[in-house]
Amino acid sequence: MRSAISLIELVAVITILAAVAAVVIPRVSINSGDTKKNACYVTKGNVEVQVQRFFRDQGRWPQSDLADMLPPTTSEYFPDGAPTCPLTGQTYQLDPTTHHVLGHTH
């Protein structure tokens, strides 16, 4: 006898793979959104740390748009330019009263 895969076996394997994909794909796409939210919170925390560092070094708070912390003024705090939210792409802003990062509550 020849050992070969029958059409019924092939259909069964494809059905099983489709069922697994139907379960796994939605979970992966949901987790990528959560990952971006978490990255936003981490980036927001890093911006707040750099703002505190700027205050310690300069003796004053930075502008609310962080312009005096960015190149070409200085590359010490954000050498790659203005940090942006990984989820929305918006730049971070500071509250001029509290000196905390505004928004980005996802």
C-alpha cells in the first residue's frame, strides 16, 4: 500500500488550523494595543523624569511644549527630538502649573 494523505485528512488539518487561528489572532491584536498603551505610560514617565532633571540642572521648569529641552537648544534631555506617544503619535506637553505631563490617559 502507498502511504499518502487523503483528502479528508487534509481537510481535517486545515479545519484545525483555522480554528486555532480564529482563537489566536484576536488575542494577538488586542495585546498589541495594550503594549502601545503601556509604552505610552513608560514614555510619559521618562518625560517626567527628564523634566525633573531639567529643573534640577537649570533651576527653572521647561516650557510647556518642551522646546527648550529639544535640539538644537540642547540634546542632553531628548537627543532624538520630541518624544511622542506610541499609541497616538502626539507629542507630550506639560501642565504649566503642576509641571506634570498632560493627557495621554488611554
